[in-house]
Amino acid sequence: MRNLFIAGVITISLIGCAKNNEADILAKETQSAAEDLEKARSQISQPESISSWEYDESIDEMRGTKVQYAYLKSDNRIDFDFPYDGGSFLQITLRKNNNNPSDVMFAISKGQFHCNTITESCFAAIKFDNGSIQNIELAGSADHSSEIMFISHQSDVNKFIAELKSSKNLIIELPFYREGNKQFKFKLSELNWDTPKQVNKKSQLATSMAETAAIDAVAAAEAAAADATAVALDAEALLEAEAEE
């Protein structure tokens, strides 16, 4: 009887321990699930991340020049067909050599632009914030790569960089080989990029007119000096002739 009593006590104790272990496991699982839920909620409530500009530079020791770069990747990826499947992003690259004007380059990570700039014009459609759609002419690279395109005209380059600095959103639409036009979106962060100062056209015209006036004045002074020299020579010759008589 005593043995049965002891066995009963042990059994009850084991059952109690098992229940306690189960309670501990359930509590831990509940806490873990609550933490996962809170993490998920915090991620949902957070604003969309803004891609940041990345910077780099290279030095040409032979020529003593420095080339600076700024890179920004698109927030979205486009799925192309084989062999470029798997998601492709667009990268904007700014480039400048010392104090020379900047270049703007568009590069696709996987894919081919459908632009034959040798025989015809090629354009990118861009839109900053809620502004109007602009068409910008493109130019190919020196090695005729189908994965890289440049903004063709310097005036468009300067305007594009200025709007990169003052805008929050950008959409770029480009033509791709066998894929048609595709759009890439950018949430713009602060851009640290200096551009050459633009010369005011009125000031440039005034300077040009002043330079022209100065040149004309010098020419007039030289002509007057030549005339005076000629008159002096004539007077001297006349005096010599009168002296001989």
C-alpha cells in the first residue's frame, strides 16, 4: 500500500512537471509570436526606404586628373525574358573630370537598350515629382555598348542634375530590345554634387560688347597715331623742301 502511495505521488509530481514544462514552452512560443507580430507591424508602419547616393573617385596619376562619380539604383526591378530574367535595375551615374562639365549615364544591370544612335535619334522620357513629362535625347557610349546610354546635350545634363537636387521622386522610361518601353522609379535623397556655374547670358553679352568696344578703341587709337605720324612726316618734308629753296 505504501508503495502504491509513493508511486501515486511520483506520478502526480511528473504530471505536474510536464504541465509546467508545457506551460513554459507555450509562454515562450506566445512571446515569440508576439515579438514577430510587433516586428511585422513596425515594418509595415515604417515609410518606404529612400535609396542613397553612393560616391567614388579615381585618380589618373599620369595626367594628374581626378574623376568623381555618384551612383543611384532604381527602387524597382523589371523582369525581362531569358537570358536577362531574374530582375534588372537601372542605375543613374553622374561623372565629372576635375572642373569639367558633368556627364549623366544610364546603365541597365541586365538587358539591352533599343537605341541605334548612329542612324537615328533616341530619347528617354523622364518625370520629376508631379511635373510634366520631358523627352531627353540620348547618346551611345564610345564602345557602342548596348547596356549604357548618356544624356546627349550638356544643357539637358545641367537641367537634369539641378532637378535631381530639388525633387523627391523620379520616373525614367527607356526603350529595351524586344521588351518595349519600361519605367524605373527613384526616391531621391540629398545629392552632393557641384556643377560649373552658369554664366548669365546678359552678363556674357555685356562682357562681349565691352571687349568689342575696347578692341575698337585700341584700333581707333592706333589709326589716329598712324595719321598723326603721317602728318608729322609730311610737315617735316615740307620744311626740308622750303629750307632747300
